[in-house]
Amino acid sequence: MFELDALLVEAKPKADKVLADVCQFVLESFDKFDLNKDGFLSREEIEIALRAPDRTVKQAAFLQFLLVRMNEIAAAVDDQPDSEDASESGISSLDLRTYFAHLLEKQD
Ligand SMILES: [Ca+2]
């Protein structure tokens, strides 16, 4: 048990780094991925980004992370009060910042 705890403590900074990397990569590329410039990344826009020919394996993994957690991330901030379904238009940069801030906080 002790050894596992030690391993988890050891692994945590790495996990945090990966999460921070995902967040940074998506925020940096946000405007490029947001093809219709509506301020939200839709599932389709993320899938198109994923299929880009110059996409690295690491970047593809980051984008897959977003796709899998799409609804969860899009619901991080209710930035579309007029819309009944927060995940409809996709992920805003505020959703990303909020979601990853919570994620990094929670693990401490
Ligand atoms: Ca968009």
C-alpha cells in the first residue's frame, strides 16, 4: 500500500503536467480550430483538427481527450444562457480554462 501511495505521489506532477499541456495546446490553437469563428469548438471542428495531416501523435491524444470529455468540458461554464443544451455549440475557451483549473485543483 505504501509503495502504491509513493508511486501515485511520484506520478502526480507528471499527470498535472500532461493536463496543463493539453489545456495550453488547445488554448494556443483555439482560433485555428474554431473554423466558423463562433468562439466554440464543436465536435466536428475537433474531429477536423484531429485529421490534420501534420498532427502529431501527442496532439492527437490531446484532441481525443477533448472529444471523450466534450460534454463535461462544454458544461464547465454556462456561457450560453439561451441554449438549453450547453454542449450544443461546443467548448469555449472559458470552458477550457474553468474545466482544467478544477481538474488540477481537485487532484491536490
Ligand atoms: Ca466553432
